[in-house]
Amino acid sequence: MAIKNYTSDIPINRIFQRIQDSLAQHGARQISFDYGDDGKVHGVFFTILLDEKKLQVKLPARVDKALTVLQKQYTQGLMRDKKNECYFPQRK
């Protein structure tokens, strides 16, 4: 099965706002983004209450691993969106 929603026309700031809104609606008490030296988001951290205890959750962005999977899916013909072909090697 191919990765769902691997591309979007929504600006990145609106995507991050939607993530924050969704986490807050589902009980997140604290939300922060971890930025790398390149100025890009490298992960999301949030805290939720579980049985009256704070549970800290870290969701790292594993961009290199995701790109490897996407490239494999592209070469297998599992991706239909042609507008992002520049990210992937050409099929032979």
C-alpha cells in the first residue's frame, strides 16, 4: 500500500496549524516543534494527560526514511501523482 497524502497544495504553515489544532482538540496540553540547524521542523513534541499523568510524546520527522519509501513506491508504479516526478529518479 502506498503512503497516503505524500503531497499537498496546502501551505506548510497551514499544515502545522492544522496539526496544532487537531492535537489541542484531542487533549494536548503542550505542543512544540523541534527545529534543526537547517531551520526546518525535525519533529513535533506534545504532552497529553493519561490517567491524570502527563504523557510526553515525540514524533520525529524521518524525512530520509520516508523519501526512500516514496522512491521505491514510485519505481513500482504505486504513485499516480505526476506533478512531483522531479523528486524521484526516472523510470526506465
